[in-house]
Amino acid sequence: MNDMAYGALLPETPREFGFFVDGAWRAGHDWFTRTSPSHDIPVTRIARCTTDDLDAAVAAARRAFENRSWAGLPGAERAGILLRTAEGLRRRRDEIAYWEVLENGKPLTQARGEIDHCIACFEVAAGAARLMHGDSFNNLGDSLLGLTLREPIGVVGLITPWNFPFLILCERVPFILASGCTLVVKPAEVTSATTLILADILAEAGLPGGVYNVVTGAGRTIGQALADHPDVDMLSFTGSTAVGRSCVHASADSNLKKLGLELGGKNPIVVFADANLHDAADAVAFGIGFNTGQCCVSSSRLIVERSVAREFETILADKMAKIRVGDPFDPQTQIGAITTQAQNDTIMGYIAQGQKEGAKLLFGGRALDLGRGHFIQPTLFSDLTPSMAVGREEIFGPVLSSFHFDTTEQAIALANDTVYGLAASLWTRDIDRALTVTRRVRAGRFWVNTIMAGGPETPIGGFKQSGWGRESGLLGVEEYTQVKSVHIETGGRTHWIAS
């Protein structure tokens, strides 16, 4: 008999998925069984594809691109399919959220909110498909007209991570499709279900066969083969900086494919003494607790003005103590399970290392025994030195390190004291200070008196070792295009060779 979790019926047997190539489902020959990180039961069986399966998917994407069944459509027709996909997501919102929770461990309320964002991504991309354009140069003389054309780059390989399986997928796919490209997607092996469900929704919306293909399996085999593939024109990868470097090497060693990389982060949240400290503390707690801290833009470095640092840390620790950690199907849960056992071990290892190095543990630091699954308390360290690993390295968990500063210059220096540059947040009532810090901190996304705000209209991406390129918005469509310069001459030619 099926077990229940806060009104949700847990699967009695794992749901089996094939993989999707050329508009059709294919059966797997070997399988990976995913166990729910919250409930310790098998929930999905995912095909372990072979490199032959990947070659078939790339070939299908290549045929679909070359026959122009997608790239040759007017932007208005592509937009129509993207809008129908958005409607499909609305109809199947509960189903997608259910499988996202089971495979990932995030709270159901969060998963539903993410799908709403995904719907918005398809709607924004639909508009972008109609607005994408080139330019003209009418200043080359009476006999010469110059044009620049934007053309889709071709076959795109897309490798997505396990922390936001559907959200990151939908921050890429609709914009790639809006550009006219075709896709081969390789989701994280432990969170493949919702990427495969999207294949169904896109097909129902009228997407031609071969435009969206999904191959599943391990990153070290299928992901690496996709990065190496000579017939893939561009690779979009979201994940660690270390694996991002391997993508750069793969591009150099194969066909110099273009790369879009969203990589690691150790993101600062700067709090000045004049800020509303209770608002800022709530934002800091949210910034490190959202998605259990398994978030590339999580605010994992608190940089707080020394004059209010102890007061602020007390307010913050009290906030963190009230965060509800539990079963993701419980509507009261704010932090769910750690997605994998390996990540759980990594986080606990960093907490132990922080204590060993002498950082002061102000709150948390413990694994929670809820009877099943793996859960970790939100954790706050203070009195760090710049060399401590817990304050420098990306932990990818709910672990926050607090640093103190005396001047604006020190705050900026601490914020920039990282190899990463993905996101940053700033809390102050002083508009001059806010603009100064915003303009000098090197980060691709910046929030002032808010955290993790915005929508798919604006681009996302990183500075420094946090990545290359931009996703979402019009720039997110242009990222997947090439620019062609065209010159058209009118009138007769002035001959080079005299008659």
C-alpha cells in the first residue's frame, strides 16, 4: 500500500522513463533508480543512455536544424508553440512539482513557485522570438547598404544540474528555441524526470520532431560525450567551476564550440549599519536557506558593518532558529532535504572543518534526524579569517560565514575577495552608498534591499570564474545566435581591370 506524506501519495513503485529522440520515446537498456532524498524510497527509474544513443540524438537535432523545420519558421509561429508550452506547464503544474519534490527534496511550495517562473520564461521567450532582429547601416554611401543578420547557431547541447532541475532547464530551453536552434539536453542523472516530462509538453504544443531531444545518464559519460561531440555547435553548462573548466578543454579539443557557462558562486550579502536590520536579517536567512543553500546565487558570505555586527548576528541567529526544516510535502516546510548523500557529506565536512579552523559557530551545525531522509540545520559561523575554507569555498549548502567591516572600501574589498562573481546583495538606506557599491562589486546579478528578485525579462550570468555568457531576456536569445554582416551594392561595378 502506498505511504502518504502530508496528503501526497508516495509512489508504490518507481516511475519508469525512457529517453526522447527525434520526437519519439525510446526504451532504455540499463537503468538508474533514484531514491527520494526525503523519504528513502525509490521514485524513478531513468535510462542510462549509451554514446550511440547520444549520437542518434545529435543526428536528429542536426537534421531538424538543417531541414529548417524550426529555424525556417517565422518568429510568430515559434512564439505560438512556446505560448502553448506555457499553457501545458499550467495544466501539468502539480505533476511537475510532485516529481521535482520526489527527486530533488525541495519543498513543494518552492517547486510550485519555480514552475510559475518557468511559465513566465516561455511567455517572455515567445515575445523575444518575435522581437529578435539584426540591424542596418545606411551610412556606407549611396551605392552600398549594410545589414547585420542574427542567425541561430545550430545544434545546442544543454547540460543541467540537480539543484534546480526544471527551473534552470526553463531558463535556457525557451530562449534557445526562440533563437531557432535545436537541442540535445542531458539532465543530472538524479533529477531527470521533469526534463523528460517537458519533452511531452513540447511535443503536444507542436514542436517538430528532433528539435528537443533528451538523453539521460551520468555526467562523466554522456555529459562528457556531449561536450566532446564534434557536431554540437554550442554547449550550455550549469554546474561547478571545475566541470566548467573541463567543458572549455572539451571545446578546444573538439570543434571550438561556443560555450555558455553558469558556474560556482560564493556570493556576498553586504549589510550596512543604517539598514533595517530585521529586514536584512530575514533576507540573509532566506538567501542561505532557499533550496537548502544548494543554489549557485545563495548569499553564503555575510559582510556586516562592525558597529552592528553582534546585534545583527543575534537577530539573524534567532531568525535561523525559526526556519522550518522538514518533509517537503509539508506546506509549512521552508527547507527540505539535501539532494544527495554525497552533497550531505560534503556540507557536514565543511561544517566540521570550519570548527576545526577556529570559526565561531553561532547557530546550527548539526544534521537533523527526522526518521528518514537527510536534513541539515541552517548554520552560521562568525569570526572568520580570510583563509578559512568555510568562508572561501563554495559549500552548496545552508552554511553562512559572517565577516565584519568598518568602511565602505573594506566592504567592497571583502565582497570582491573571491574568484567568483555570480551574484551579490546590498542593504542600506543611503542611495549614494548603494550606487557606489553596486557599481564596484563584480557580480552578474546585484540586489539592493532585496534578494533573489527579478524575472526572465532580465539577463543572468556571472563575472570571473562564475561563467561566460548570459541567459534569459533578449540577451539570452542573442547568446544562441551568430551575427552575419551583409553588404548589398546597387548600380554597376567600377571595374578593377580596365577594358
